[in-house]
Amino acid sequence: MCNLPVIVDRAGLWDAEALSDVAAATFPLACPPGVTPDDIEIFITDVLSGERFGEYLSDPARIVLKAIAGDDIVGYAMLVAGDPADPAAAEALGPHPAIEISKMYVLPGHHGTGVSTALMQAALEWARAERYPAVWLGVNQENVRAQRFYAKHGFAVVGTRMFTVGNQVHHDHVMGLVL
């Protein structure tokens, strides 16, 4: 386990490949049992490549925060402007417009060191500074560890959504927080 100080900062285009590497290493850890390696690989190739991160970092509707320990990116969070697609979840979330924490991942060697909390605090501070009245995210219904982490930060289940990984469709809780 690493105990280096963590700095959270906004990522830039120059970080695309490093963010993709972190994403490829961490995404499989959040997948429910039964997701095939092939489906994980499809998702990583289609959604988490360096090229895709370049697109995300250039998109004005997105902000990517990076967590740095030493000289390395050890985690990231991606925020995307917009309400949940499910009308019932959007209604349950409350005030609009909302912003989604689309992705939040930390390398395994940095779990339990405060990196996730630093990323969450930075994401919520950014949302407040930009005057978003609510934040939401999707989390697989089987990922109890992540659900506990989000609940600790004030999020509550407000609905559900479908989430596709490769060729498999999974069920996520939609969790929301009114700021």
C-alpha cells in the first residue's frame, strides 16, 4: 500500500494515455462476477482507450480529475453534465440540471489510502463551484463496496439503469446526492 500524498487536479490531453492505462487496470475490478474477459476487453477498447480519453478531455460537457501520488496518476474521476436518462430516476434525483460522476476508479495499490475520498471531495467541490444542485452516478447492483463508499458520502439510491459491458447488459443502481 502506498502512503504518498495525493494531489487531485484537472487532467489535460497529455494525460489521455496514462488515464487509459489506469482505466484498463481498474475497470475489471468493478465488474460483477460473470462478466467475461472478452466483454471487459470490448468495453476497455471501445470506451477506455487513450483515443477515447482524448475525446473526453476535449469535450466541454466533461471534466476529468486525476489523482496523483508521486509522479503517477493513481486514480481518476470523470464528470459529465446531464441528468439520468431514466425519467423516474431523474425525477427522484430532484433539482436540475445535475451532473454525473461517470467514472471513479483508483489503482488497487492505493485502495484505503484516501485517494477515493480525495477524488470524491474534489468532484463534489467542482460540482458546487459550477452550481450544479445535484450529482448522480451509476453503480452495479452487485458492487456493495462501492455502494457503501458512495453512501458514506451522502448518496442514496434513486432508481436503476441498464449498463452494457461488451455484449452483456447489467443492472445498476442510480445513486444521487442533492448538494
